Amino acid sequence: MKRKGVGIRQSYDARALRVTVGDKNGKLHGPAVKNCYCLLDIIHKLWTPIDGEFDDYIVNPKPSGYQSLHTAVQGPDNSPLEVQIITQR
């Protein structure tokens, strides 16, 4: 928080939910990618997304190969909740 210069109200990762998606071999194929985005759609229908808090590392993977979708939402108790939909790979 000090490094980014944000207060507790702008810290959306104090609580997080991680969901891993992939096939039994750890590969990310078309159906698994589709499932990641379907899950994101469900999460955004359940809880209100927080503007500016979405990163798509499936379309833009990190140099390490890390692939995921990150979003922040107003969670079930109206508190911020970070959600990471992570590929098994």
C-alpha cells in the first residue's frame, strides 16, 4: 500500500478467490480458455465489477507464461474481493 500510495479502500486484494481452470494434462486448450471467460462472466453477473480492476493475462500472458484473468468485484458482503481465474498451465 505504501509503495503504490493507496489506502485500504483502494486495496482490492486483501481478500482473494482463486479458481484454476485447465484439462487433466495441465494444458490450456480452446474449451478451457472459453471456460475461463465464462467463469468471468458468471462472477461479473454475481458481483459488481470495480472499474479499472481487470487484467487479461490469457490474451497478454506474462513473460513467464503465466496466464490468468484478474478482476476485482464488490463481493457478497459488499466488500472488495479480488478474483483470479488461473490456468492450470
